[in-house]
Amino acid sequence: MAQSDFAEAGADLELVGITKRFPGFTAIDELDLLIPAGSFFALLGPSGCGKTTTLRLVAGLEEPTSGRILIGGKDVTGTKSFKRPVNTVFQSYALFPHMSVLENVAFGLRRRGISDAAGKAHEALRLVELDHLAARKPQQLSGGQQQRVALARAVVNRPALLLLDEPLGALDLKLRRQMQLELKSIQSEVGLTFLHVTHDQEEAMTMADTVAVMNKGRIEQMGAPEELYELPKTAFVANFLGQSNLFTGDVTSSEKASIIVDVGGVKIEVPTSRAQRHTGEVTIGVRPEKLMLYTSAPTATPGVNVLGPGRVTDVSFSGVSTQYLVAVPGLGVITVFAQNMEFGPVAHIGEEIWMSWKVEHGFGLADEPGIVPRFSADTDTATIATQRRHQLLAEIEEG
């Protein structure tokens, strides 16, 4: 199906100085954002960061305390939700159980008196590959099929902007990954502007052209998924978008190509081009999958950082890779992801090992001195795991 046969082009979305205050706290603080027409944009962040409030403001379900909302260049700040060129797909699907799939998709068109509502509904169902189930009731469909019906119902109204509010949260892992690819394909085909709100980092990176990581009502960093992952600018982004090993120390040397940071007596080199700050106390990092494990001290090589010896405190098999936690006196617990190229772990709990990574894989953060270089998860399990690691490290240092 050609795009012109079905959906109109999307419109850009612009938020200008948006602030939203509730009694006792500020949910969004002076937010400026421009989402180009036809793009797949993801707002990513933990619970309470302001992402869902932002979506509700765009949908017209909340009013901003201050600022303006423009869709396609038109100010819609004071426009009622039902008059905005916006549709929303929720996690709960919200399908009418007494109506058939076709009737659900055609419902909005018929209410607006659009001609050939059934024909347009069939087109939308063909887009999501469910036209053969048009006569069924929602309860006769799987969760993934219901989600696609909800998507067809939203897209058939030809909104300039489609809002996705944690749309895949209720699906199991395998189906969620399948739907991620399908949503991306549909967005590419119909050409609408998609604004996707999620706390799932993998979901955001899989589907979106651009990801904005939100924290406490502000955007910490925005860019292509690869850029945010490979070159995070703050500790929050580094630890929310994947995992990171972060070290804080003083810059002892700053050359044209790289800086040298003293971390607990260990010299770690980072490319100048990948460091946000080049003097004073800085926090630097490296992703766990960039590290290599060795059971004996590796030979010093230019362009390679080496840590160790350390002791393995935990080994966790996850299928594709194995996670190792390595306690290094003076540096803390280092996380290493090793791809499972052979049967069995590379190292076992209690073993002494060394780690290395290429200098070009490191990064330096913009955080000022005194910023805690770890993302604090708000779950009891994460707290317990952290306490366990500190206990193991203390035992190793004492022994």
C-alpha cells in the first residue's frame, strides 16, 4: 500500500518553555523540544521523570502551567484534546469488547461522519496484517493482535501526531520484540510523527530515530540511540541507558589526543574527543561489553587500559553473554559482559583476573565534582545487590 493511499504526512511537534507544576512538586521544568515531522521519537526515563506528563500535555489531557505547544506550526496550547490532530495508543488497548475488530477500527470515522468508514478500516487492518480477523471480537485475539488493532484504530484517523504511551508493556518479551519491529515498519510506511513514551531502554533504542533521556522534568541528553549509548554525557544517562563502569579521579595529564586520569593510583586513558571535561576531578567510564578478561596479567600495550588484579565475586549466565562482577581494591566492583563463545565461564567465583579495554572505547562525563557517579535504582533488589557487592569487596580488601 502506498503512503498516499492511506495516511497524510505527519507534522512536527514543538514544545516551547513548557513547565508543569503540581501541588508540592514540578513535573516538567522549562522544557524545549522540537520533533521533526515524520520522525519516530522516544522519550525515555524512569518513573516520575515527567515523560508521561509530557505526553498528556501534548494530547491535551493536561494543561501546562506555562509555555506553548505547537503541532505543524499551529499553537494548540489552549485547544481541547478532541480538536487536536493527535491520537494516543495506550498500554491497555481500550478496545470495545462488544464490537468486532472492524467496528472498533471504524468507530472514530463513523462518529465523525467520514465516508467509506468500513473501507478505510479495512485498509488500516491490512496495514497491521489483521484484515483476515476483521469479524472477530477483541477477546478472541492475542495480546499482540489486540495491540495492532489499537494501532490501526489510531492510525485510521490520520493524525498528524501519534502518541504511544508504554504501548508494549503488557506483552511478553518475545512478542514485545516482534511488535517493536512491526511498529517501526508501520511508522516508516505511513510516515506519521510518532512520539513514544517508555521506560524500556531496549524498546527506545530498537524503534526510535531519536531518543531523549528525561530526568526530573528535564532532558539530560538527546540524540541517535547509538550516540547516546556509545557517548553518554552524564552519569544518569550512562547508567540508565545500559550499564556502565564509572571511575572518578583527577586528570594528571592532558594531551591533544587523550587525558590521563588517576583513579586510586591506577592511570586510565580516555580520548580527549570523547571526554566532556579535561581538567580537575572527572568521572570516566566504559561499557561492560568492551572489557576483556584475562586469568594472568596481560602485556602492557599502547592504546589499551588494564585493571587488576581483581577477584570474581559473582558470575551470572544470561544466554548470549555471561556477566562477571570483579572486585578490584581501591576501584570497587567492575562489571564485565563476556560473549559466550564456548561452554562454561571464563572465570569462576574467587578467581584472580585482570581486565583490559581499548582506550578508544572509554568516555568522560560532563558531571561536576561531587556528583554521585551511579544511577540509583528505586528497587529493593538493586539495593540488596549493591550492599552484597560492597560486603564482598570489604571482605577481599580485609583479607
